[in-house]
Amino acid sequence: AQYQFHWTRDAALTWQALLKVYKTSAQGRAKAELLKRFEAWVQFEKRAVKNAIAVGLSQGEPKFHLNAQPYTGEWGRPQN
């Protein structure tokens, strides 16, 4: 079994680093692709939060399946 989940904090930290690359890049095509992927990530996060709220979890739920559905199994909620 593979461990494949989306963690909001980890994704945000990754994008923080990638946005630094975006700001300093002079390559137009690469920059445009990075912006497109960033926008897709933002949409994913919006969908994930909406799905979490729909099943009664908090807006700040940190762990999701790769289809933006919240992970509802046991794992130590809330994560303080």
C-alpha cells in the first residue's frame, strides 16, 4: 500500500519555495507553467476546504486524499 495524501501545510511550504523561483525566473514559458500550476493548487485547496466543511470537519483540516476529499480516519485529530 502506498501512502498518498495531500497535507495543506506541506503543500503551502512547497509553493512558498516555488514562488521564490517564479519571482526570480527569467524564463517566460517556465514561469507561465508555474503560474498555471499554482492556480490549480489554489483551486484544489478551495475544493478541499469546501469538502471538509460539507462532512462536518473544520475549515482548517490539514489532511486530504488526492481527490480533495478529507481524510476522516483516525490519526490524532485535532492536530495542535
